[in-house]
Amino acid sequence: MRNIAVFASGNGSNFQAIYEAAQCGDLQANVVLVVCDKPGAFVIERAEKAGMTTFVCSPSEFASKVDYEKAVLKELLDKKVEFIVLAGYMRLIGEVLLEHYSNRIVNIHPSLLPAFPGKDAVGQALRAGVKVTGVTVHFVDAGMDTGPIIDQIIVPIGERDTREQIENHIHFVEHRFYPKVLQHLFAKEALNT
């Protein structure tokens, strides 16, 4: 089983879904660390309730992004983390982590990339007037939601759907889709090693 770290900046509902999938065996992985860049974020409370080790610190406490990522990397190496799973982590990954975890950092994004990358993907979709949006799981590279796509799933937008309804539907899909995609990825990777 893969040792994974989940990076999150907010509520942590995707962390919760990943943790629960690992606990019940649907995801063959050990969540060994939660990294959070926002002290006070609700994901910290979720992680502590689950008995998880957390690494919480604000990047502003460091002289540079490189120094921040070196501190994070030390924690990852101490926990023997093999994959980084971003789950609502609102920060671009930099060269330190990209170099050490090349093709082993995965993100989930609430759109059908390459459409609507970056922040407020749901708002972008609403302003564009599209009839469908979706969820994308992709590898992370140096760009904003530009890494190779692993898998996608469509989420329809109804004519009368409110922003809140669309966001709730996307979250519902994400919580089931992300663990399944991760399981498939880890199983496929295990066959290739």
C-alpha cells in the first residue's frame, strides 16, 4: 500500500472522503500525513479527529517558497510519503516538491479541464453558460491546472441550478470519484514497478 499525504487548505471534505475510503479498504493507501497551509482551517480538526499526524504552517512564516517547501519535504520524507494528493490545496506547488515527487502529485479540480482552470471554476462555468461541467483528476506540473489528465467525469448543470446546488453536486461527485481514481492509479502504478 502507498503512503500518501493529503494537502488541504480549507474544509477538508475531500480529505475526509479519501481517509474513509482508505479506512474501509476501497482505497489501498495509508494516509500518513495531512499538510495544511492555513492555520485554523477545518481540515485540521477533521484530521485530528481521525488521529492523523498534521503539519500546519503558513508559508508567510518562511523567507521563501523554497524554504517553505523544504520544511514540507522534510515532513514528507520523515513519514516516507510516496504520493502527494491535493484536496483543496489553494497553492501552486513549487520546484522543490515537483522535483522530488515528479509524476507523484495528484490534484482534483471542479471542471472539465482544460476548461475553467484556476480559482472559481464553478463561477467561470456559470458565466460561460455551459450545460455541463465536471471533475478532473490530474497530475500536477508547474502550471495552474495544466498537468496531464488522469480521469474526468461530467456533472450536468440544470437550467435552474443555483451556484450552491452545482457546488454541492460537484462535491458529492468528487467524494466518490477521487478515491476511485486514486485506487486505479495506485493499482496501475504497482503493476508497473
